[in-house]
Amino acid sequence: MEEKQLKVSEDVASEEVAAPLVKEQAAPQTQAPAPRRPRNDRPGGNRRPGGPRRDSRYGEREAKEFEERVVSINRVSKTVKGGRRLKFTALVVVGDGKGKYGFGTGKAGEVPDAIKKALEVAKKNTHLIKIAKGDTITHEVLGKFGACKVFLRPAPEGTGIIAGGPVRAILELAGIKNVCSKVYGSRAPINIIRATNKGLDSLHTYSEVKALRGK
């Protein structure tokens, strides 16, 4: 029995010696994530608050001096050897709402071109009138052009513009807000505009009216 126990102990000792020594491997170290930089520290973080963009080609757009309104567009056809040619005539009114206004016509093969030409003419031929207290005219007036007559009469504040079509367009853009009107004769828009212009051009200020009356 003693011999067997010695044998077993010798075998166990030999197995322990034969077993290779396994080195304990160090556990992999995990790096902590780097702290995020504040937004202001990033490249481009300190941006100025945005504003209106500027057009690199044209710069800042200037405010329009005049308000524009298209009164009428007529189509005219002309028969030639090669066929029919179409042209458009535009009637445009412009004004700054402070007593300055203008009107013009333009003719072209396309509507936008006709309007552009009419605007150029209207801005070159402007008229200036004196607006009375209450945003009305100083006295009654009758404008005539061809077979058209336009009667204008001052109105109290709050009345508004009692007029239609071309007369309303030219009065509104000129800055007149209270007036009564009546059109007689021809109803062609260009004739109405010209008759209205004749009437407005014949307006006098209060001081001029007193001088004419000898007061």
C-alpha cells in the first residue's frame, strides 16, 4: 500500500512539473472617450448670426421708388406677306403715393417686353400734384382728352376713391385717397388716363385759388 501511494504521489508531481506555466494575460485596457469640445471651440463655431444675403452680382436691392400697375394689355395683329404678326400694347401707371405719378405705353412682340417699355416711358414722363388736407384734391376739376371727359370732386376723409379702372389706378398711385369721379364719353383706357391727367394738371393750391379770386 505504501508503495502504491508513493507511485501515485510521484505521478502527480511529475504531471505538475510537466504542465507548462501559463502567464496571466493582462486584461485589455479600454480608453475612455475623449471629452467633446464645446461648440464654440470647434472650427467655425463662433459664427455670427445670419442676416439677409446679398446678391454678389447686383449688390443690395434698392427699394423701388415707384409702385407700378398695369392698367390694360391689348393684342394687335398685323397681316403681312409671311402671315400674321402679333404685337402687344401695354398701358402702365406708376406713382410714389406722395403726389408724383406717371403713365406710359409700350409695344412689343411679347407681353413682358411691352410692359418693360411702358414702365420706362412712364418713369421718364412724371407729373407732380399737391395733395390737399384729408388726402383729397383742392377743388373740382374737369379733364378733357378727345371724346373723353373725367370729372373729379373732392371728398371728405373716409370716403375713399369712388372711381373705376384707369381713374382709380392713377389716383391711388398718386396718393389721393378721398375723391369722387365720373367718366363721360370714350371708355378707352388710354383716353381716360389722359383726361384724368389733364384734370390733375389743372389743379391749383389754396393760395393760388385765393390769388385767382382776388382775396
